[in-house]
Amino acid sequence: MKSNYRYLYLALCLSFSFRIVFLLMMSPWDNQVESSIILHADAKGYHQLAETLLNHQRFSYSSTGDLNTLRTPLYPIFIAASYFVFGIHPWVVLFLQALIDTLSCFILWLSIDRLFDRKTAYIAALFYALDPFMILYSTSLASDTLFVFILILSFFFFSYAINPKPKTSVLIYYSIASILLGIATLVRPLSQYIMAFIVVFILFAYRNQIKKAFAISLISCLLFLAAISPWLVRNYNNFGEISLASVGSYALLILYVKPLVMDQTGLDTLAAKKYLVNEANELAISNGQIPENLNDFQKSKYQKSIAIKYIKQHPIKFVEYFCIGMLHTFSNIATSEFARKLQLPVDMLDVDMKSTLNLKSVITSFFHSKSPNSLLIASVVLSYMIISYICLLSGSMIFFKQQNTIPYIFCAGLAFYFIFITGTTGIARYKLPAIPFYLPFVSIGFQWLYNKTRSFKQSTL
């Protein structure tokens, strides 16, 4: 081993070790743990989709159920492939995700080393390896780990496009990166609008070569569309909709608009959700439709109409909730999720993180409602968050002093896209796609603070 790679080896060892240790602490092979902890909430649906794919080659929750429109196909296919090779054991999928997330750490190092420098890459890889949320959700039967892996793989090829080797066409790198972005979108449709940023970035990066910029942009968009087109064709043939999934309108209504209704009516989370779904159904009935006979794409049109109605009625309040929701997403410590995975008592906040603008009430409720175990978990997670966010702020300030801003703009744009799209959710899991792209700023900020601290110590001696 070369000594100059020791920090990389350390990052990769820490990444795999922490994920495996956390997984072992869960005892995921235990039947009771599998049924009550692993196959929980969305994970149960992914498991059912994978089983039906494996046994009946049908993308639905059962052999006779309706074709699923809420999910995109690649993560259920990934689970089904694991079940085919290793048997129907969800814990094996989680083990594979630990490997995949460690590989993500390595590819992220390669990408940042290419765009910035080796030291920045080392520190970013260490932060990624130790990130408690990446560790936590790699042990969940959810699409996040696979999604982030393919995003980082795409980022790797973008890094070569931005900083290419001599005599190598950047078009090759942009093409591969765009195809991978399309594949990532088939894992989670969250990235379906990201090509808008990529096009703007390419036009800016090649602003002195307009023909080249338009050619790269056009080919990148076409390849992205080619990657997602099989699923678009599937949905058009079966439902008459050129769309990746029907979940978007439902999420807009339930995750983004629900806080407005809760604020207006005083309803709790479940009641507000039922209220909005009923309102969408009533709109369908007023148009001569029977809600029970509509597929999810047809329902989504009415859900979207209701959501837009509330947003138009209360635009300022919506923006307010949108901003506070992003803040909640990035300040959420997810102690309840850590406790649930470790089979500790789960103690929930007595306020809804997605519906309150009062941060003081959130903090007060947190300390009043959490057990000693949860507070211990919170102290560890919060320590990491404070360090990383202070470094992020410092690194972001340094960004404005750089002469070669292209790599910084690219990373900042990707990070902002995934930060912005979290909206009012307030769920810690939703910040995962943004993490790899703001880590270069964390690393740069860490180096700056470290050097400042050393200089201060030397000056006081």
C-alpha cells in the first residue's frame, strides 16, 4: 500500500465497518426484526414489488393487483435480483447496500480528486464515511443508497467532462453521465428535472463556444430521455400518460400542501391528509368520475388541481412553509429512526416537524419527549451535523473567492437542486442526495478552519 493513500483506505474501512456494525446491531436476519423493523412503511411495498417481479414478472404488489404507478422500476428490480440469487432475504439486500455505499465513497473520492485536489477528496470521503444518515439509511430497504450511488457514478463522468484528459472528447463523458442520470431517475424520479440545470451549466461553461454548448446540451438531453423512455412508453401504453410515476402529484398534495391545511383548519396530520384526499375525490366526482374506478395517474390530475388551488390561494404562506421545511429536513436528527432500528423505545416529538414555523417549540418538545438513549444518539448525530454545517458555511464563503469557479458552480448547483426539491417534507432521509455534492465545500471549509486554528495556536505560543 502506498502511504499517500492511507486516508482513502481509512475512509473506505470506516465506511464499510460502520455500516456493517450498525447492520449487525439490528440483527436483520431475525424474523421478528424483519417483519417489524426492516419491512416497515415504504420498505414493505418495495419488498412486495420485488417478490411479484420475481415470481410473476409483474410490476405490482400482487400477482392479481393493478400495475403499480407510484414507483419507478430499478430499485424493485435490484431487490428482485438479490432475491433471485440469494433467496428472499431482505438482510442480504441491506448487506449489498453497505458494499454499494462504500463504493460510493470511493467513487466520490475519485470525482472530487479530479475536480478539486487530493486533500479535498480525502476529507470529503472521510465525512461521507462517517455521515450518520448515510449509515442509517443504508440499512433501510429503500431506494436512497442505490440512487445516491448512481448519482455519484454520474458525477464521476461529469468530473471528467469538466476537467477532461488531453485529446479526449468531453462529449463522451457528458453522454455517459447523462445516461447514468437517466438510470438514476428510474431508481427515484426525484432527479427527473435535473437536466435543466445540466443544460444551463453547459451553456455557461461553454459560453464562448455556443455551437459546442448547444450540441453537448442537445445530445445530453436526448440520451437522458433515451434512458428513461422505456418506462415512459410503458406508462403511456398502460395508462395513456407520458410520465415516470404518479407519486408526484400525491406528494405535492400531501407533503407540500398539507401544512397549509393544518394551519388553516387546526387538523392533525392524519386528518389533514384525509381531508385533502377527500377534496380531490370530490373534484373527480364533480367531473362525473367515480374515484374508485380511476387509476393513480387519473387521480393525480385531481390531486394536482387541489394542490395548485391551495398554493395560489396562499403563495406567501406556502413559500414560508417550503423554506422552513427545508430547514427542518437539514436539522432533523432522526433519533426516532435510529432508536427504531436499534430496537430502543421510540419517542416521537409532540409537534409535527412539517407543519410548525416555531423552532423553539420543536427544540423544547425534543428535550421534553426524548429518553436518555435518544438524547445520547442525538448528541452524537448533532455533533457531526454541527461540525459539517460549520465547515459547509466556511467552505461556501471561500467559494466566492475562487478564480476557477466552474467545479464549484457544478457542485453547488447539484447540491442546491436536491436541497430545494426536499420542499416542506422535513424528513432527514430526503437530504441524502444533496450530501455528496456539498461535501467538497465541507472539506474546503474544514481545511480553512484547521489552518486558521493552527495559525492561531502558533501565534499564541
